[in-house]
Amino acid sequence: MYVAHLTLHDFRSYADLDLELTPGATAFVGRNGQGKTNVVEAIDYLSRLASHRVAGDAPLVRAGTEQALIRASVVKDGRTAILEVELNPGRSNRARVNRSQLPRPRELVGLVRTVLFAPEDLALVKGDPSERRRFLDDLLVLRTPRLADVRADYERILRQRNTLLKSARGSSMRRDAALATLDVWDEQLVRAGTEILAARLSLVDALRPYVGKSYETVARGASREDAEMEYRASFPWAEAGQPPSGHPELSSAMVAELAARRGEELDRGVSLVGPHRDDLLMTIGNGENRLPVRGYASHGESWSYALALRLASYDLLRAEGDDPILILDDVFAELDTDRRGQLVDLVAGAEQVLVTAAVEADVPAALAGVQYTVGDGRVRKVDDDRE
């Protein structure tokens, strides 16, 4: 799978951009703030309908305009599809495949798959639990696109349930009214929440060996047993650490926890049980020396773990289908020589690799491929500059 052509209209800094791309490695080189990341961000957005840099769509629309367009020709197994998304902040976005509009934009998710490395990845291991939940859910949806609907349903149910809980605070009359409908929202929260939880647990099990293998490769002197991960749910879902037998067991455990914490939820006006409160515990070392990455790992160890997570995601997706498009957004400036070389060895064989760098020296020779310079609002092929 690869992107053969990219068109941008009023996206970020680009009023209009038409760019031909090829399989193999392509590098975009330019000073910070010139728009090189905007190019690869657009391709990644098509994969997830979200940016790796900002939470909402408004910053993606060029200043002074109301709408942005991303269109890409994607080649898979020799067949080309035109994927398109129209960004309308404050209104509904629109998505098309081969010029035919989709009923919902999120049906576009998973048609093109990307794995993106960026300096922001350090937040996966050092940041808040929300960063790790988003990492898991983004990967879930790429593996199983229908889970985008489940994820959206859960977020909608959670918002409405929280609104009900907040309305019940401070008044016995309002609390009585909330209790009359809270059971209905509990049932919906459990239905969507346990499906997400079961999918996350399965994903962590599938990802674990790939993370160990990748960490062994990128961390000096490490073995694959040195990198571990454990899913931490907001409620006890199994006895004595045993995995659940299926959705019914997860549902029963979540129902019991909701009942046990109902009073606390009503007092605080917020939902305290469900996958929105979960975390992914990542550890390094072994035996008595095993410690959480967050708070204990060095900067180099943290970078190695973050790289291992992305490499593991790529290996898992590749094992289950087509090669994802690899995007390396300004990461080589953050890595020492050894880690640069190790990363290059692992990704050089991908069907399409897109690299951004502030200076040409930061692009490893094995990934130089086709080069573009980015500056003054233009993206120019290096060969064209030399003519």
C-alpha cells in the first residue's frame, strides 16, 4: 500500500498543493515552520481522521478560510482508490471514496493505514494515561475499523451519562430524578465499554511480543524480556490475575463496580468506571529490577520504549495485512547514531516511508530516496531545483 498522489486545499499552510509520490523512501527537508510536517500530517489524518499534533480540526484549516480538503490516490494490490476528506470545523466533515460520498466520515478509517513516529511519541511513556489510551484505540481501529463506531458510541454515552451525574449534584430531588434514568445509561455504558475493553486486552496480548522484540533491537544491551506491558482497568475484571473468559465476565465485573461506586459518582458528578479511566502500565528491566517506564526510565530508555511501541504497531499491522505507510516525522534529530542506524535497518524495507527533517544531514542515506525541499510555501523536488 502506498500513496501515489496527494492534493491539499487550504490545509494548514497550503492554499493548494499537488504532490506526486512513489513507493520506497521520500524525504521532505526544510527549516522548522516551513510546512514539511503538514504534508505527512495530512496523510496520517486520512488514516485515523485525527491529527497527531492537535486535538481538533480547526487548526488544520488555513487561516482565513472555512474549509480544508485532503485527497489522496492510494494504490493497493495494483488497484487505485481516491480517498478524500473535507474538513468543516464546527460542522460535519465529509468523506468520499472514488468521488462517492460516504454516509459517515469514519467509514474512511482503515482504508489507508499509517504508523507515525514523531517527537511527541515520548508522551506515550512519560505522559498522562490518555496518551496511552489513544495509542491503543487508534491501533484498534486500524486493525478493526468497525470499532470506530463503538468508540464513538462510547464517547457519546459517556458524555450524556456525565451530564446526568452532574445534574444530580447538590439536590436530593435532582438525584432521585437521575437515579430513574441512570440504569439505562449504565446498561449502554457497559455494552460499549466491555467491547472496547475486550478489544484492548486482546490487542495488548498481540502487541506484547512485538514490543519485546523491538525494544531488544533499539535499546543497547537489552533483551526482549526487558520490555513488558500490562493493561490496568478501572475495575477488577478477573480473579487472581486470570484473564476473563469473554464479554459476559467483563460485563458482570463492570456492572458490579458501577453499583459499588454509584454513590461516589453521584457525589462527584463524573463517571469513574470504564475504559476511559484505564491505563497501560509499561515496565523495563526484569525480576526485582523491573520498574515502570514512567518516572524511572532514563531519557534514552524512554525513547527506546516509545520507538518499540511504534515498531511493534508496524510489525503487528504488517503481519495481519498490507504494509502500513511509515511516517518518520523529524525523529532522527532526537536519536543518537546507534538508534538511528537500528531504526533505519528496521524500516528501510517498508513499501513506503515518508521522512521529514530540518536539515539534509538528518536524513539517513538509506532513506534519502526521492527528496523534496520545503520552504516559502512550496514543495519542490530536489532534482527540479538542480535543473
